[in-house]
Amino acid sequence: MHERQLEILRAIVDEYVATEEPVGSKALAQRHGFSVSPATIRNDMAVLEDAGLITQPHTSAGRIPTNSGYRLFVDRLAEIKPLSTPERRAIETFLDGAHDLDDVLSRTAKMLSQITKQVAVIQHPQQEKVVLAGTANLTRSNHDEALALYPILEALEEQVVLMRLLSDATSSIKVKIGDEQPDEGLRSTSMVSMGYGSGAIGILGPTRMDYASSMAAVNAVARYIGRFLSEGK
């Protein structure tokens, strides 16, 4: 697969995340500055489709990424976006006035869910429990193939499921996409996670999430809360 085809995959992911609509060759040619014709882009899209990286949800529609396409995007193409100034300020100030560890985790979960517009999941560093915030964000998708909410919400009610979600978090960002999720009820979602000290933090959302921004937010918040706790504030 050559570089232009990978760039077309990146553009399809970006377009689909932004619009929730299948992406056609004409839109790619117009909006992403490819120096080739829409016909050439269609040929490259056919290669991506044959490789299982994109799919056509409806006849005569554009293409959307598959879980394999998202996986390749995260592994090779995603560039972690810098946080905006308001996001950085939120991270720097959200723990002001926190009076104990439970309050710190509650504030952290709420802030992370607000920044990412996803579900925030935080493993307590001292207890076998998980703090959750932002489940209402699961209803934000308005696409025809919106998340089947019942199995997701059912899974999120189980602490053992939440603990398993974060069980393999490490000091670097980890992304689980679709069928990579260990719980069957969560296989229409993706998880971005990272460890902090003896705990872990992550966000859960649709596979059609903004991975680059989500990875940046989880990384920044995990590092900040780790420093905050280690300094004994």
C-alpha cells in the first residue's frame, strides 16, 4: 500500500469523524488537496476496501472506516493533536479545592468526559473500584448506525467490567477498538487508556471517535493527576 492510499485512509477517517456521513471520492478531491483525479481516488479507495480498511454501508454511498481501518489509523497515521488553550487551563485548574482522593477522582472523571465528549473511566489507585462520568455522551451520535446503547450501559453498570477495561493500562497510551474490547457488550466501542501511578484512566466512546484528540486528552490528564497525587497535594 503506497503513501497516497494511506493519506486517503487518513482523510476518510477525519471526514467520517467530523460529519458522521460516508465519504466519497469527490469530497476527498475537493477538501483534501490530493493532486490526482476523483477517478484515481476511487481506484485507491477500491484498494483500501479490498484490504478491509474501509467499507460501503449502502449502495452508491461513500465509504466509512472499518475497525481494521481505525486500527491502522491509530497505529500509523494518527498525529496526537495539541490541546486547546481552554483544555489546558481546565486540566491545570480542575483539582483546585479538591479535599480528598475521592473528590480528586470525581473531578477528574467529570472534566475528562467534558473535554472529550466521551465516557470517562478512572480506576481508584487504592481500592477495587472505578469512577465513571459522562455516560450521557453515548447518546450524542445521530448516525443511522448509532450505538446500541442497552448492552453498553448494561456493561458499564458492572464494576468488574470496568476494572477489566483498565486492567492492562500502562504508562503509555493504549487503544482498544471494537472487537478488541474484552466484553461483548462493548464491541461497538473503543477505549483509550493510560496508567497513572497505581491507578488508570481512560475514555470509552464509539469507534467513530476523534482518536488523536482523545489520546492527547487522556495522556495529558493521566500525567497531570499522576504528578498531583505523587506530590501529595
